[in-house]
Amino acid sequence: MSGTKVDLDTLRAAIKEYESIRDELMDAKTTGNAMVAVKGAGRDMPSQVYATWAATAGEMHQKSNQQLQDTLTARIDNLKATLAQYEQTEQGNQANLKPKD
């Protein structure tokens, strides 16, 4: 038996916090779509260079955002699976401790 103790309330709170962060990233991605659609102020070269740079930077931010969302989703799924396993074990332990007639 392992010496690791898991506080299920802390685990639940961590899941909620990760979900909240992921939701904020999803909102940021939606509003960040404007960063990818930057157009030059004119047809002159400096405007076009700036627009290209800004759109590229926006795409990189969006990609990074998506990678972080994916990482958080995987972590959330793993924590939920861990929580379910601990809850199932805890229920089984409680059932085993009940007096038998």
C-alpha cells in the first residue's frame, strides 16, 4: 500500500480551476480570431509587412492557446478519472466496513 494520501475535495477544486482556465482560453481564442485577420492600412509596403507580421503573430498565439487547451483537457480528463477511481474505492471501502448481519 502506498503512503500517498489524496484529498478528494482538493482534487475536485483543482478540476474546477483547470476547467475555468480552459474556458477562459476558449474565450480568448474566439476573440483572438481578429488577430489573425489583420489587414494592412493601405497597399504600401510597410502596411503590408506589418499586416503579415501581425497575422503571423496572431496565428502563433492561437496555436499556442490551442496547445494549452489540449494539455488542460488531457489533465482534466486524467484528474476526473483519478477522482472517479478514488470515489469508487472509497465507496467500496465504506461498504466493506458496514457491519454484516
